[in-house]
Amino acid sequence: MAMQPRILTAALVFIGSYLPLSLILLAQNYDYASASRSFCWPWGTAGCEVPLKNPVFAITTFALCIVCFVATLITLTFSKPKHEIVICEAKYVPADLMNYTLPYVVAFMSIDYQDMEKFSGLVIFLAWMFWITYKSGQIALNPVLIVFGWRLYEIKYQFTGDTKDLTARGLALAPLTAGDRVTQSAIQYILIIKNDRTPEI
């Protein structure tokens, strides 16, 4: 049975998936007028300000996304497989991990932390995306995982000792081929697959 993550854990995974978006918004928030001033340190002292238009929002959001994404990587890497399965077919489907990229496009539509009306709209949009993604069982899908070697597959598999074919989508750190005997755990409807070729962390 697929594991249904608690709502807070699911939110952590979801927030981590938007690390690139937080970096985009951080760059948009940079005060380029400060580039003409001489460098000073420490920030926050008299006459020495952080070169961001809204540093609290920008830095906090970016730091939160980093923490959540690192926690996601740790969760996936050290998840304990519960069942052994045999891969019958495996199809690599990288495009499905790109479903999260729509908000990145939104980020370029003049949205920044200074424009609170548009920014609050983005927050509401992301909240709806989180709820839809969570309820659809796809919370583990995260395009940033591609950078760290994770690959998404559509697989047909059998449990060891069974002849019934099952289908699912799975995340794996190593390539999957027909005949592989692997172990898996599940987050909602996504299998987290470990095999002998999975790199040691």
C-alpha cells in the first residue's frame, strides 16, 4: 500500500521543489542601484544595507526552499525499501517531471516581493497547486531531482514470487531495465526504487 505522507511532510517536499523559483525571485529583488556603491560590512549597521529591496522576504523564502529541498533529498536517499519487485518493462519519462515549471514562467511576469498584490496571487496559485498535487498523489515529483541524478520511469513490475503484472511510476537513482530485481518503498503513488546500481551516498 502506498504511503500517504502527513500534510506537513508533503508541504516540505512541495516547497523544496520550488527552489529555482525562489532563486529567480531573489535575483529579481536585487537592488541594482546598490552596485554603484562601495561594498560594506556588516550589513544592517548604519549606512550599510543588504542590497535587496525586500531582504526579509527574499532571504527567508530562499533559505526555506533550500532547507526543504535538502530534507527531500535526505528522505528519498535514505528511505528504507520494503518490498522486492522484478521489473518487466521500464520507460524513462523525463517530461513528467517538468509539470512543476509553470510557476517559473509566472515568475518572469513582473512578479516580485515589492508588488504584494501580484505576489499574494502567486502564493494563492501555489497553494492550490500544492493541494491538487497532494490529492492526486504526485507530491514526490520534483523536476530539480533531475539535477541530482533521479530519473522518472513508467514501469511494469511483479512482486517476487507473483505472476501478476502491476504498473506504476517510479523514481530511481540508477537506470532501470527489464529483468532488474529491485527493492521499493512508496510515497503516495510514486515508487522510490533502489537497486544494485544505485550510488552510495
